[in-house]
Amino acid sequence: MEVHDRVDAQVTFELSHILYSGGKESSRWISILTYSLQTLNSIATIEELIADMEKDYNSICKAAPEFEKIASLKDFMETRALVNSRIFGARIDGEEEDSIVPYADMFNYKYRNEMTLWNFASESNSFVIKAKCDICAGEEIFVHYGNKPNSSFFQFYGFVVDNNENNEVSLQVSLQPEDKLKAQKTAMMQKKEAKRKFKLTEKTDDEQFEQLMSYLRFIVFDGSAEELENVKFIMMAVVQRWI
């Protein structure tokens, strides 16, 4: 099994160990993985964001050389990060759009917010924030930024949430090049690339986790070609779930 996104051999061992663990032991390993990989995924995501910003800055300067005299790369990145942290996502005319909403972007975030609900109202062509409960005069108003993992909160808003049940890490898993059954397994994939990305959380009862476990059992199967053929229909049922 080959695991990407900077996951080292120890984490690979831990991930494989989940297959043969059960109950509390399985949950313990999952907790170790999510805790260990959240930082790695966050760093990788931030590095990608920085690279994209540098690319955009260079493209702007190439098209308009005078821009470089107005703003340095540092100025550009700080301003863009500030704007990104103020964006609201909304469905407008059936399309998901990003929008800047003055004043509304001054509301702070609250986890499991039961105070307000916001959306774009087509009938009034406006962004609307509605109260879900009585709000006293002088009371601070909070909004909810959506069900996001801490990696997203940190990247876009500069904070993290304690005990965030939406925390997740991305795992990209593929066949090992030296797998003796790689040809047969690839054929079972119906010529699709035997590589998948999964969102791993500490929840073991969601569909993503079930699909990850099914895929890993397929990936790490190291019996004979005859044995693989004997369980082909079972494996095909597993494969079809995440194709």
C-alpha cells in the first residue's frame, strides 16, 4: 500500500493496522491518524495556497508591470488573504457564488451557532441574515461559517475550534508498483487508475470510512492470483462501491 501526502512509513503501518483492529483499538488508531495528519494536510494546503498566490501575482505583474510598483508580493498576499477571510458563499440564480457583504463580514463565528441563519434572497436580490432566536439589545451577534475542518478554519480565518467534529484529513491511497497482483487488480478497476482520495475523520460509521476500509482491503490483499480469482466477485462488489 502506498499512501501519499507526506505520510511516512510509521503512519502507513498505523493505517494498515486499522484493518486488523477492532473496537476501542481501532478508534485509538484512527484518533492517532487524524491528529497526526491534520497538521501535515494543513501545511500542504497552505503551501499550495501560497504557490497559487505567487503564480497569480506574477501573472498580474506580467500583464501590468506597473502593478509591481504599487504592491509587493507580501502586500498582495496579505490583502488577498484578508479578502478571502471576508467572503460569503451563496447560491445565486442556481449557481454557487462568492460574495463580499459589507457589515455582515464583521460578525464573529460561533461553533454550533443557533443564533442566526444567512442566505441570498433572490426575491429581494439581497444577502439576508435572519435571527433564529430572540437577541437582546447590546448582545453580540454570531454567524456560522459552515461545517468545516480546522484545517480550513486556520487557512482562511486564522483560528481553530476545540473538539471540532468536522475535522478531517485527506488520504490518497494507491497500489504499490511492486504488487504482484497489480495487473489483475488494475483489470478489476475496469482500466481506471487504482488511486483514490478519501476524507478521514474520527467517525467510523460514515460512508467515507466504510469505502476507505473496503478499498484498503482490496489494496493490501496479497494472496495468490488463484485466491484473488476465487474472491473476484466479492472484490468486484467492493471495487464498484468507490469507482
